[in-house]
Amino acid sequence: MALFKLENVEDLYEIGEVLGSGHFGQVREVLERATGTRWAGKFLKLRKSASSRLGLERKNVEREVEILQSLQHCNIMALKDVFESRSEVVLIVELISGGELFDFIAAKESLTESEAIEFIEQILHGVEYMHSKRIAHFDLKPENIMLSDKLVPHPHIKIIDFGLAQHLTQGEEYRSLCGTPQYIAPEVINYEALSEGTDMWSIGVITYILLSGISPFQGDTDEETLRNILAMNYEFDDYHFSQTTAMAKDFIQKLLVKDQNERMTAEESLLHPWIKPLNRKQAASRCRSSINMKNFKKFNARRKWKMSYNMVSACNRLCHLQLLCKASAKANEELRQCESDQEDTESKPASLLRRRLSSSS
Ligand code: AMP
């Protein structure tokens, strides 16, 4: 079981500015008093009682901590220490100061496919490593892909937020309805057993967006998005993909496969010729092709806008979308748990959706 220190975190760390907000609390910059080293502190509110809907259950924090403790990879955020008080747990993690990958790219004038591949390859290395330990992230999306330092010539990817990650065990099935509509795989919507392949779908979606600036399954509503995913309703239209290589499209097509067992694994993806060209011709075509920057900038601006105005969790949205007709009683219970995600940040919409949930269950 994960060991949490009972000392007061403030005795050892000076708490600094807020870096971001997650489902159950804030992430702040912290300064280690003994060494003067800067870290990030993830402050997670604990659920006070079993009946409370506020905060995280301790067992879920333990799971996130245990997963982070077992992952040591240059493309995955490192965990240093964990402190526990009566009401919260503080994870001291490596400070990732380069911001989100998508913001970094959106600030550029242009980007070739080969430059984009440098980032996708690093994501794949991190994911291949975690999958080799049978850990799946289950929430891969642009917000969770950051850069350690954006000022260096070849910025380093860091995957963050293991709040939904799971250790998959042989012989045990894991199902979940959590995730973000745009990035979730069909098996999530269908409440089927998930696998490492579920992450690979999300990488397919992220790559699609990165190259075109449009989201493959995006509908006018979340319900439409989920229906598009189930119907595998996506295409590489000429307008948005005019500058994209056939190899890139093939890479995406091998990830956006409905049957999770038929999707490329992280290991296979790293060997795909788009990532690892077999000859000079393939390598050269990647340098000539570029990403659709005008559209990408628009996508990112919209994404940031949505992030600040729509803090209601995806689970909440999944709840009130009656699409989840297949969800069992256990699924509904799980949805209720996910539902508390945004309680303290957006009490109004959350409570509204909760009412809708209870009236539909
Ligand atoms: P999380 O709850 O892990 O999703 O984190 C919420 C937000 O805090 C993220 O979207 C980031 O903007 C920021 N953040 C998380 N971890 C770090 C970190 N290690 N260093 C810097 N910022 C972070």
C-alpha cells in the first residue's frame, strides 16, 4: 500500500502560485525549503464520509499514487512524495513548466509533420512504457500532454494526470464510463471491458487533430459526438488534409479501429513507417508535409474557451445523455461517483445534472 507522510507539508515546502485546477483540487508550485528546489504540489480533497459526494475516496488517491510510484519514465510526470492530512492528500510531483503541447504548437507559425512526429513519438514511448507495466491512462487528451520546458530546441513531452489510470490485471475486466467525449473509444461508450487499446484510440484522435485542426468525431452536441464514434463516422476530407501524407492517414486509420484488439499497440505504432520511416523517400515526405496551422490555431482557441467555460466533467455529460442505455446499475453507481468531480468548481451545473441523473435512474 502507498505510504503517505503525516507531517505537515508546509513545514517542508513553501506553497506558491496556482498552476492549474483538476477535478478534485488545485495544482500549485511548491518550493522545497531544504534544497530550494521547485516542485508542483497536487492538492486532492478527500471525501469526508462514505455518503459524501465531495472529494475523492482515499482508495482512488492510493491507486493514483501507487500507479505513479510504479512509473519512472522521462515522458511521464514523476512523483516525489505524498503527504496526508485529515482533509486532503498532497502529491509532490515534478514541476512541468513548459505548458500544454497544444498551446506550444498553436503559438508557432508553422510545423512540419516530422516536427509533429517528434512529439507523437515521445507520447508513444511514455504510453508503451506504461502499457508494458499493464497500466492504462484512460484519459489521454491534449490537456494531459505537457512540455517540461518549451524554450529548448526539442521540448520534452510529459504525460500527466493519472487520476483515471488503472492497473489492468490478467483475468479481471475493467469497465468505466469516464473520459472526455471527443477522445473516448467506442468500448467506453458501450461500457465494455477496456484495455490498453483504449489509450491507443485516444492517440489516434489526438494525432488526427494535431494534423488537421479538426476533431474526427465532433458533433454539434456531445450526444452527436458519441454517436459519431459508435458509427465510426470520420473521414480525411481534402480541405483539412490537403497537406497530410498518406502515411500519416494510415497511422491514424490503424488506431481509429472499432475493435480494440485490432488497433495498433504502442509498440507497433512506434514501428509504423510514419514514425520510423523505412527509406529516405518516406522520411523526406514527412518533412515536406505540414500541419494545418490555421485550423489548428482555431481548434486550440476553441478548446481553451471551452475549458474555461465548461468545467462540468465528461462523466456528468455522459450521465445526462441517455445514450448509455446499456449501462447497468453498477455503471450508474460509477457515474454517480464520477459526478462529484466538479462539485466545488461548478456547483450549479453539477447539481443540475445530478437532478437529471436521479430523475432518470
Ligand atoms: P491534473 O489535476 O493532474 O489534471 O492537473 C490540473 C492542471 O494543473 C493541469 O491541467 C496542468 O495545467 C496543471 N498541472 C498538473 N500537473 C502539473 C505539473 N506537474 N507541473 C505543472 N503544472 C501541472
